[in-house]
Amino acid sequence: MMLEELLQQLQAISSDAVASLNAADSDAAIEAVKNRTLGRSGAITALSPQMGQLPKEDKRAAGLAFNEAKTAIQKALNDAKAKLAASEAASAPAVDVTLPGRAWPIGRKHPISQTIDECCDIFRRMGFIAVSGPELETVWYNFDALNAPLNHPSRDPQDTFYLPDGRLLRTQTSPVQIRTMLGNKPPVRIVSPGRCYRRDTPDATHGVHFHQLEGLYIDKNVSMADLRSTILKFATEFFGPDVRIRMRPSFFPFTEPSVECDFSCVCCGGKGCRVCKNSGWLEIMGAGMVNPAVLRNAGYDPEELQGFAFGFGLERLTMLKHRINDLRIFSDNDLRFLKQF
Ligand SMILES: [Zn+2]
């Protein structure tokens, strides 16, 4: 091969490589050009033995031409890599550090849980402690120990969820009172909030599960006056200082005497409205002096100790406080509703 021919071939390889590298749009394309020119079996490498065949006076010029071609291809390789890196950086999503951060929604307490907390706080300030008990109960704790007669309608499987083994989903939070009395020496001063279950067709004011809060106070010389002052204190703390209460005779197996306790209507102040059916009063809770038979069931001596108990529904209290007219909304888990509390 003559010098002239060698120089032409080197020139052709070099300009073809540079043109390919200028157009390369990927690492693979750049690497391919490198392999087919400067690689171990590349075109430039394949030409170098030809240099040995040249006459002595042509060798210097040939050596310079080889170096020139290699340098030109190497520079084009570096430029192509730099261009590719720059275009990848430009197409990546830009980070604007001045944008406000993403807002993460913060969870909040369910309105029923808020009512439980508020009630427990009020009673705690009066010396009551909050206790809880199992939702799966035995018939003895849920009915027998609470003096419920054997023919009491609430024992009927149509009203209560029974398990195949005879246990039941508690229909009230009162079993906690029995458990507490059995496990503690008097005086006892507790409130027990929690979930209860009854077979009911769900409507605006009934659900198959609901929440109750029950209170129990056992000590020496406890009277109806203590019950009244405790409930009045609770009513005014929860609904405001203008709330009045009244008691009407009633009957519950658990208490004797028993009363139904009404609060003056929190919507109309007692003047009469749709919520209180124009009576000015709202039925809120059942209460009374603990039946001596219940005290005996719990191992207490009714000659020595007396006590009062009361219980009310937490859904109703929450509905009255926030003017909600359908309790089904409490279990819908609709964030548009829950976010308002
Ligand atoms: Zn009213």
C-alpha cells in the first residue's frame, strides 16, 4: 500500500467516525463507533501493520496521520458523551425549590371518640376513673348479675347477638360495673365508655352497634342527691351553664329506685322546638340507686354500702351537640363529614 492510499483511508475512517459520533444519540451508538474504529479489531487498528510496509521516508508522515486520525476520533467521542449527558440532564424534571411542599392530610379523631374523651375528662374532674371491658360477654355479666329478669325481652335472641358457645355481644356497658365491683374494694367511682350491640333495624336513630357511657359510684352514705348533683354538673359542663335537668320515675332491673333523666332542650333552651317535640326537654339517660341485689351479686353488703349508676348513649349526645340528625353518618366514614370535627 502506498502512502497516498493509506492517508486517504485514514481520512475516510476518521471523517466517517466523526460524522457518526455527531449524530449519536445514545451510549450504545457512541460505544459502537469506538469499537469499529479504535477497538482491537477496529479499522484504524487494522491499518497499522500497513505502516511497516512503507518506504522509510514515508513512515514519519504515516505516523503523524495515524495520530491525527486517532486524536480526531477521540475528541469526537468525548464531545458526543458530553452532549448526551447534557441532554439527559435537560430532559429530567426540573426541581423548583421555591414551590410549597406537599400537604399530607392529618388524621383526626372521630366525633364519637371526641365525645368519649370529653365525657371522661368531665367525670375525671369529679373523681371518676375511666375503665373498659370486653365486648364479648357471658350471659351472667350482661344480664344475670345486673338483675335482669329471666323473661326480660332484651335476653331474646331477636334482640341480642348470641354466639354458638352461648356468649353474646354485650348489649350495654353495665357488665364493666360488675367486673369492677368484683375486682375492687369500695369505694368505687368509675365511668365505662364503649361499644354495645343490639339487633335492630338501622334507621336515623338506631344502629346495630352504638356507644354508651355508664357511671357507677359505690360508697357509704351515697344518696339520690349525689346522683342529681353529679348529672347536673356533667350536663352543664358538656352542654353549657344554662342546661337544667329533671328526673322522672322509671324502672330498670339494675337500679331501685330508677329515674329517667331529662336535660332542658339544648336547641331551643326549653321553649319548645322540633328536636324536643315542643316539650322543652330531651330524654338523655337512665339512672338510679344501685339495686341491693346487684350489690350482693358483686359481693358487697347493701346494709353498709349504697351507690348510684347512670348510663347514656354517646351517639345521641354527639348528635345533639353538633346538630346531626342521622346517626348512620357516624359509620359511613365519609371524610367530608369527618373533616368537620
Ligand atoms: Zn327544643
